[in-house]
Amino acid sequence: MVAPLTIALDAMGGDHGPEVVIGGAGLSRARHPDTRYLLFGQEDTIAPLLEADSGLAENCEIIHTDVAIPMDAKPSQALRKGRWKSSMWLAIEAVRDGKADAVVSAGNTGALMAMARFCLKTLPGIERPAIAAIWPTVASECIVLDVGANVSADTRQLIDFAVMGAAMARGVFGLERPTVGLLNIGVEEIKGLEDIRSAGAALRTSEPPFDYRGFVEGSDVGMGAVDVVVTEGFAGNIALKTAEGTARQIAEYLRAAMNRSLLARLGALLAQGAFRALAEKMDPRHSNGGIFLGLNGIVIKSHGGADATGFASAVDLAYEMAHGRLVERIAENVEKFHTKLDIDDVA
Amino acid sequence: MVAPLTIALDAMGGDHGPEVVIGGAGLSRARHPDTRYLLFGQEDTIAPLLEADSGLAENCEIIHTDVAIPMDAKPSQALRKGRWKSSMWLAIEAVRDGKADAVVSAGNTGALMAMARFCLKTLPGIERPAIAAIWPTVASECIVLDVGANVSADTRQLIDFAVMGAAMARGVFGLERPTVGLLNIGVEEIKGLEDIRSAGAALRTSEPPFDYRGFVEGSDVGMGAVDVVVTEGFAGNIALKTAEGTARQIAEYLRAAMNRSLLARLGALLAQGAFRALAEKMDPRHSNGGIFLGLNGIVIKSHGGADATGFASAVDLAYEMAHGRLVERIAENVEKFHTKLDIDDVA
């Protein structure tokens, strides 16, 4: 029997605050009825919302605090003003103290990363945490990291991202030996940035605990060429947002095309079930949530603008990561591979 | 009256060689019947293909050479073995010598850039050329540069890219004062790489000859937020290919959705005109062609795997760029803005 999980929620984070957080918890609970939630924030705002959601209250505990981190706070400001007492900090602390198995916040990314690093610390051997995203592909899904924790990555960090991403793929996709590629601007060995080329060389020769497939290009990600795509955070963030923008753009084209004639409108009406399935598949709310990897604890960042459906996806993700024993898997893999690779040689 | 244009074609470049090049020239000529083409390559392969295309031969001149640059040649190899004599080199040389107004090649990008720089030289004041792409947006089109000439760009180069991109937007979109954005991972001033932030600061305060709109994100490109998106070549290339991959992925989803039930198939049948229009709009062959900016001459790179329709788009692009007096516009703008900005301050 698996013990029920506890998830800490920063109830004050995000553009819409407690309403979306509690709504999202309610939706996620319907899928995982045993889960318990710790809600950090303004008790007098949270309590009435909880009561309105039948049954949710019995899975929840409210931990009151007056302090919330503004969405536009700089990470250093957030740390200075919100440490020890903000809803974001307290939710992270619950993970550190073993009171929760994971934390979810829709608050500001920089502040969340700064606090999570400060409070949870990085895993032994990991220099910098990364943010991973689950990216829908033609075949199923893949993991892309880093999508924005850092604006660059050296050889050593790229290798760590590969190891962490592969450990995550093992935990959440159940793959024994996930395939891993390095994102680059061409598949030939001579292409791209120095650090990417040397990370590629190191992975090729070091028998890593995954199936290293070499370089992949931007067009390979959505086609599902590999299970894990490794990149530094600048290009990764640009790629992720470009894909989101392209999906929105094509949805616009499709809407316009289906309205251009009576026949097209009639056709669209007949095919409305199919269009609904397509819209569902393309709905960015279903893949909402950045997973912070490399910390002593599971931290999930929801989109700041997410609605309850989107926030629920992030809570689901926290649930899956905790069930997949993400942190332990990463720690084991990093330790083994670092010993083997003699990582200082490539640092 | 406008004098007819002459376009130099590297007939041996690309995965499919002369067949696609001559087929593409034929398609483009149907739209621009006055244009003349100089075809560089194996005469005995080219001549029969030309004769098969009724009427095209009278607009063409074949310049024979035995030497072709392999698609996998390194730039340095290509220069060493192909300079003065390959089809790629001779086609570029025709532009340098004023015998052609533009050159198009589907050959290997690195080799084409190396030869073009060596033969044509960069414009005064430009350190590094960039490759620009025309990117379809919800509203119309925008220009994105650099999409892969370089794997990094400093402050000075980003500013040059902005000036060149804006000059191109003026020439090809006919915009008096194009809007320009710097691609970044957030719109706040504190976000992103140092060089992007300082380029942003310089553009904000220097009254550039365009409407500088600040940072844009990956999701803004396809939504048409600005006319010109400026980025270094690594992220730009990743973004471009990610958008292509996402479009292919959604086309797959759509096909699958329209086949999932009898009703959907019937709907798709009724709406087939609309689907055809959508497919046309999403067809990557219609936006085939990277434009090399910053050289003393117009050089267009077609996708190596392009078919005749795709190659014809690249030839059309060469035609438009030559008609829009691209090189003169860029030279004027760079000179004016450099004088004004006192560019050495930000270098």
C-alpha cells in the first residue's frame, strides 16, 4: 500500500491567487482522492473558498500567513522580504521539513527558484538546478530541460541536465533506458556552441545510464525524436514559447479556414467531435507546470496566468513526481554517473 | 521602366541538384517572365533539363563547371577546393562582377556563407553577416534574424542586426517605420543575457531609424507582435526549426482527428476547400529561403531538401530583394545609424 501524499500549495501565488489554487486543488483531488493539501496564505480568503468546494476541506489544512510575494518582485527582493514568512517560503519549507512530498506555486519563477535553492539546497554534485517541461509530441511526450532556470550552461551542467532528465523519464514515463539528445542547430558533430560539442563528446564516450542519441534540432522535439531534450535555459525557453505561439497561430488559421464558406462551416459542424479532441490535445493547460530538477525536494512552477484547469495539471504533476520518487532517482543517478565519468575532467 | 533582373543559380546545390533548380526557375519565371537566369554547373546535365521546360531556355545562359561543393563539406574545405571554380563560387562571383542581381543556392549553408563573405565582403561597418528568414504570422509576415549564420552575437552585432532587419522590412514589406523587438526570455528589462540587455538599453535611448518595441518572447513571433525579431543565431535557428516542427506536429494531429470517425471524415470532405487553404498557408515551401544580410550583394539560401516549388520560392525571394534594393537600403541605414549612435561606445 502506498501512503497518501501531501502537497504544499502556495495559495497566494499567480495572477489570480487563491481562487485558482483552490479550484485547481479540487480538480486534482477528484483524480487523486487520497491526497492531502497544505494551503499557505490568507486564512480569511482561503477558508470561504474551501467551504464552497464540497468535500475538499476535509483533505486540506490552512496555514495562515499575511505575507505574499508580488508577481514582479526580483528574486533578491523576494528572498529579503519573504524568507521565513511568505506563503511561498512556508510551502517550500513544508517540503524541507518532511511535512509535504511536493510544493506547487504559480508565483514568480525567479523568486520561487531563489527560495527553493536557499531552502532546499541542491543535490550533492549538482551545481545548478534546471527547469524541465513535459512537451507533447506526435507519439506521446518528451522532457525538455532547461527551459529557463539559467541563461547559459557549460559542459558539466549540460551533462548533469542529461542525467537528471533521464532519471525523470525513468520515473514518470516508466522507461528503462530513455533516449536523450542535445539540442543544437545541426546534427553534425562540428555544429554549434563549444559547450554543447564537448558535452556531446563526453556523453558519446562515457556510457551514460541512458541511450545518448547525439544532437537533435528544434524540429525534432515535437516529432518525438528522443525522450529527453537537453539544452541551456535561454534557447530552451525560446523553443518552448515558440512552440506555444505556433500552436496558437495555427489554431487561428484553422478557425479562419473553417469560417470561410458555408460548406466549410457545415463540415466543421459535422467534425466538431474531432475538433474538440484536437483542441483538447493542443490545450496548453494540459501540460502546465515546470519541474525544478536538482533540488532536495520536488518543486513545481505553474504558469502565473493559469486557470483552475491549468493549476490542476501542475498539482497532478506534483503528484506524479512524488509517486515516481523523482528526487531519489536523480540523486542515485547523479552519484553513480559522476563517479563513473570522473566529472572533474569535463568541468 | 524597370530593367529586367538577372539571377545567378547554383545549379548543382541541394539534395536534388539541377532538376529542382531548373524546375524552380521555371516556376518562378512564370511569375516574373522578364527575369534572366545564369545557370552554373554541369552543362550536359543542365541542357537537356532546360530543353524539356518549354520556353525557359531563352531566358537562361549555362556557364559550365565540373566542380560542385558536396552537401557535407566543411566551410574551410569548400573554400579550399571550390574557390574560383565551383558552381557555388561562380554564381556568387557573377553578383560581385555585376553580371547578376542576386544569387540563389540550395547548397550547404556554411560553405555558401564562407564563400559569400570571401567573395562579396561585408558592407562597411558590418562585422558579421546574418541570415534572415521571413516568418508567417497571424496578421501577415515578419522578419527574424539571425537564424543561424553565427552561434552568438554581442551587443554591437545585435544592434546591426536590428538596423539590417529594419532596412529589409522597409524594402520588402514597404513599411516606413517597421517595429523591431529583441527576442528574450521575458519582457522585463532585467531578464536575459547581458548582451541583449545592453543592446536593448542602447536601442531605447538612441532614436534608431525604426520603432523599437523592447523585448519579445518566443510566443510573440508568430502572433505578429513586431515586424522584425532580432536574436543571435543559435536561439534563432532553434526557434525557426521548433516552429516548423510544431506546425508538422499539429498537421499530424489534425489528420488523425479528421480520421477518427465517419462523421469527422464526412465533415473533412465538406470542408476540403478550407483544409486546402490551410495546408497552403502552412506549407513551409512558401517561406523557403534564408536571406544573407550584411554582404555586398544579395545571397539567398534555399533549403537543401527543397523541391521545385520550394526552390521557386527562394528564387522569388531573390527577385523581391533585388527589386527592393536591399543592399543599398542596408548600406544607407547602417552608415547613418552608426554615425549617430557612435557605435564604438557600445562595441
